[in-house]
Amino acid sequence: MELTLIVAGLLAAVAGAAFGVLAYLCAAGLRSWAGRVAVWAAAAEMAALVGISRSYLGVHWTTDVLGGGAFGACWAAVVITGWTAAARRAAAGRLPG
């Protein structure tokens, strides 16, 4: 069995999660609203281009790519939430260890 049939939207999910987390890390250091919007827009565009290329090349169905992108965005939200919570706990001196 071919691996791409098992995890049809995996590349779109990884792209959505990776670009989302990278956008968060890059935008956190910027002060201007326009800079943050530009970083997030670039990340969304890169993730969308990955998904569009997978559909265009006929490697995956569009629904698989959309599902993978949605899962990647949700996973990025989970990682960003955990990262933010850990940073706040560390700033308050409440991390174990």
C-alpha cells in the first residue's frame, strides 16, 4: 500500500502547522501591526500554496488537502496556546523544575 493514500492531507497539515507556528514566533518580536499582518499573511500564503500545488498536481483530492490544512491550523493553535501558557507560567516563576 502506498503511504500517500494513508495520509492524504499530511503535507498540507504539516505546512499549516509549521508555517503557523513560525508566523507566531516571527510576529511576536514585531511591534508594528502592519509587520505582524504581513508575517501572518505570508505564512497563510505559503501554506495555501502547498495545498494548491498538491491539488494541482493531482497528488491529493482537494477535500483531503482542505482537511489537512484545517487540522494543521488546529494543531498550530494548540502548540501556540501551550507555548504561550508555558511562557506566562515561566514569567511568573511557576514552572516545575
